[in-house]
Amino acid sequence: MPQFSRLEKSLRPVLFYGNNPTSLIGGALTTASAFVLIGFWVVNTFGRGGSNNPYLGILFDVFLPGLFVLGLILIPIGIWLRHNRLKALGELPSIYPRIGLRDPVFRRGIEMVVAATFINFIILGTASYRSVAYMDSPSFCGQTCHVMAPQWTAYQVSPHSHVACVECHIGSGFDAAVQAKVNGTKQLIEVTFHTYPTPILAPLSVLRPARATCEECHSPTHFVGEKLLVETMYGDDEKNSVTHNILALHLGGVDSLSRQSGIHGHHLDQYEYVATDNTYQTIIAVSKHNPDGSTTQFVSSDWKGPIKGVTRQMDCIDCHDQATHTFQTAEDAIDEAMTVGSPNPALPFVHKQGLALIQAQYASQAEAATKIAAGLNDFYRAQYPAIYAAQRGAVDAAAKSLVAIYQRNVFPEMKVTWGTYTSGMGHSAPGHNPSPGCFRCHDGNHTSKDGKTITNDCSVCHNLLASDEANPKQLSDLGMQQ
């Protein structure tokens, strides 16, 4: 049986040189990590109450598969080292210890090697797949990397919290996956050597276009029509006087007769603009693509130089740039919280004091949590002792709400504070929106050569039904008056 002798001839030196500490350690590492991985997968699949801690994912889906591969690599390294050592000592055997396939012990060993190789292939393939899948999970993106804490916090309370990060940040196909891993490696190096930017910004130029993200779920041609927006605001007086703004937003879209109207309809695939900065806050020129194929360019009267800068085709995220990672202003956050009852508007000066506390400078979120709660308690204990004694529960609840507001929006270690991340929705308003938003183009200064100007008429986008009114009739008519 010549085929057996050739096999035996090949296996004799492998088995001989494989009997060394390095190869045996490699085999032990591979076997141990394989058993641990299999046990974890069984428990994870059939067990109950598994932990969602992202660091367990790193251990079982990244570290252990790496250890498994390391063990496989050590086996041939040990063989090579022992061969070289024996050669240097002049102790290479002229005849290796005999082995035979007719020997049942040796035959069972070969069968075990074949079976182990097959099992290793399955384990390695499954581990590799799970590693990639885990690294694409929201918990890995948001929790494993501590520098993403602001984005992760905002993501969890957003309307898109059920959408995986990779759905928007990573495209489909091999090229997109490779690019994502390259970017991830670069970010890992930055985190390792503490060279990452603070705060972390994501210019529109590095984001995938809305057609590949937003429009996977939302139809830009869907006719929305009008939307009622009610803004509730509280004053800094003792009674926290409440006022309302009511707007009818002309969202529009494309109706059943294919007519474009409103905010969505008029901005649908029609505009391109040039900005002088990567944040797209200063827009010097806007080009409108007309139905007849011509283009009308509107140039800011404040710009005297050549039309050069960052050019971008306008899409959804030029306005909806915080669709998932939404950060509020301090005023909006506390007004929204008081609208739902905590802080309780019945507590005197709670708006003024709460606003001052969450806008103060703190070294960390932990320090903020301590000082905000202590500051509010000290205020009522000193200024309103009777209310503090009778409504201690309401004061504590208000303090807890203020701390939660701060921790959702301010991250001192990442230099993220109020107004760091602005919104393109709406337009600048003292205390509520520091970004020019719509006024980047609709400022009344962008004019074409034939004298046409991009309008700054507010009624084009919305009708103001009530402004700073305590008891708007519209709310009473709709049964919404508190």
C-alpha cells in the first residue's frame, strides 16, 4: 500500500517535531478557546438572562477567536523552531520514529486530526462571522468606544433607536464594508493614542447621502401636507409663567397630481449650494435646477469673491442633520421637561434656577449630578423653607430631571456642551436655536443675475398662529389647553 507509506513518510517528521512546548501550548490554546467559544454560543443561544455588556462581546466575539487563531499559528512555529534547534545541534534523526496506519491507535489519531480540522474550520468561520456582526452592532459602536458616549446617549432616546448604526453609517457591498473597517481601524488608533478630536464632528461630506439612508424608509415624494407645531415655554419669574407658540408648518410634498408644494416639495432634488466651511453654515451661492434644464444661481450679496468652496447637492440631512443624534439647547430641554411635569412648574423659580444649574460649568457628569442636586436643594431650603419641607419629593424629582437633562446633552470629557451640535431645522432664535438653519439660504440676500431673490418670507414655510400667548384660542378650540 504505497499511498500509506508516503503518508507515513510525511507525518513522521510532523509528529516528531510537533512534540515541543510551543506547539503543545498552541494546541492547548486552540482547544481551550474552542471549548469556551462553543460553550458560550450554546448558553447564548439556549440560555436565559444573558448579559448585554458590550465588553463580553469583545471577549467572546473578538478576543477568544483571536486566541484560537493564535494557537493554530503557534503549532507550525513550534515545529519550525524545534527543527532548527535540532539541526543546529546536529541531532536531526536519520530515521523518524515509525508510524503505521494499521496501528489502531495511530489510525484513531489521524481520524481525530481530520475531525479536529473540520471542527476548527467551522469554529473559525463562525467566530469570524460573529466578530464582524458584533462589531457592526449598536452596542459595539456606542458602548465599547467611550468617546462615542454623546452619540450613543442621543441615539437611545431618538425616533431611530430601533435602527442599527450600520444601516445609515455603512453601505452595502464589499467596498463599503472595507471602507468601514479601515475607518474603524483609524478610529481605534486615535482612541488608543488619545489623538481623537473633542468634540467628534461628522461633516455632511463624510455621511452617506440621504438617498441611501433616509429614503430606504422615508419617501421624499410622500405628501405630508400641514403639520401643527406647539411650542410651550416657561418664564424666569417666580410663577414660571407659561406661554405658547403655535405654527402651521407647510411640509407639503408631492400630491396625487404630481404637484410639488411646501417645504419638502420645493426642496426635492432641485438645489445645489456652495459653502465656505465644512459645517455648511455659511452658504455663499445656491443653484436651482429648473424643469427646462437651465440653472439659476443665487449669490449672497455679502460675498464679493469667486464662487469657490465646498459644493453639495441638497438632500434631507441638510435640514434633518440631527434625525438620530439630537442634542437640545438648555432652554428647549427644560421647557420640554416642565411640560410633562418634572421639574414641576408649581415650584417657584424652578425654570430660572434649573436653567442656571444645568448651564453652569462642571468638570464631569459625576460632578454635575452632585452639584445640580445640591444646588437646587440649597436654593429651596434657603429661599422657600416651607415649600422645601412640604414638597421635598417634588424638589428631589426636579433635581433628578435636571441631572438627566444635563447628562443627555453635556459631556465635559468630550468637550460637548450646550450648542456644540446645532440643528439645521428651523432658524436662529435666542436661547433656542443658535444655528441659522433656514436662514443660511433664506436670508433675503441671495440674489440671481436677473434680480430674483430667495425669499425670506416666513409664511412660505409656516404660518404663525400664536406667538408668546399664555392662553391661545387655538389650543382651547383643539381641546389642548392645559
